[in-house]
Amino acid sequence: MEPYRVLVCIEILQLQKPSRRDRDLILRFLESLGNNPFGKGDYEEKDEVERPVQIKVIGKDALTYWADHAVKEVKVTKIELADRT
């Protein structure tokens, strides 16, 4: 299977500089999404249009994403501090 493109929201560029470890973990995860767009996150929610989205917690951050199989892209739509409660 040809890898999917992974598109990320601008919020990733606006993050406070993550630790090298967290940055490497995020990059590895983003690369893995291209190779496995069917991969599940740590949990699933519905977005504003009721589409199922995956949430993956990496370090202190939570990434929200969904796979657009029609165009072979994974869209990372949000990154925010993970709720650790």
C-alpha cells in the first residue's frame, strides 16, 4: 500500500518548544500514520460534523486526527495539552 500523506494543523508549529524526546515521539507517530492510516488512537470521539476522530496522547500532548481514505491523507486537526485527570 502506498503511504498516505500526513497533513498537520498549524498549532503544531506554534507549540512551545517540546523536549527532544517528545518531538521525536511526535515525529515518529506522524510518520507511522502515513504507513498505517487505519491505526487507532488511545480513544475516539466525534468532531463537529459527527465524524469519528482518533486521539493519541504523546508525552504531554494529545493529537486529534482522522484518515481521509478518498484522498489518501491523514489529517491532524488539533493538538492540545493532554487531560491527565
